[in-house]
Amino acid sequence: MPSVEEALEGYCKTPHGFLEEKAIAKLKRMGYKITDYDHASKWIREVDCPNIIAVKDGEYILVKVKLSDQLRRYSMAKAKLVLVTNVEEGKAIEVWGLKELET
């Protein structure tokens, strides 16, 4: 497994694909099966096109890889970062950073 420093180096080289690859690997370690958009449930196709669709025992995880240099900088400020967005309920959202992708 790469160190955080190596992960950051990979992030700088191919950010989106690197993060997507790491997320797929983590989901597989968690026992999820990755499915493609064409084989996803209709309700998923009606919502949008996530980067990754994973399923385990009927539970779906939709992953949207979003790069944000601003959030990356804020996260280094040694203060808690709160992301406020227009979702109905915040507990439906989970954020994975580089460290979480390695666990």
C-alpha cells in the first residue's frame, strides 16, 4: 500500500482516475461488487450517473469523485471542516479522503 505522500504524488499526476481506482479497491475490500451504469437499478439511472456503483446484499453505494483544491487546502488548516450542501440529510453523505481510501 502506498504511503500518504505517495498517494498525494499519484493524486497530482492523475487525480480523478487515481481516486476512482482507490475507491473501487476499498469497496471491493468491503465486500461490494462493482456494477456498471447499464446494469444498475432504474432508480439509480434516473438520479444521475455516478462514477462508481457498488452493491452488497441489496445495499447500494453511489460514489461521485469530486476534486476540490479548495477543500484540500482547508483540510490542511488543522481545524474541522464542515461541508454544507443542498442534500436533504447530511448523514446520507460520507466523505473519503486519501487516508480513508487506504483502510
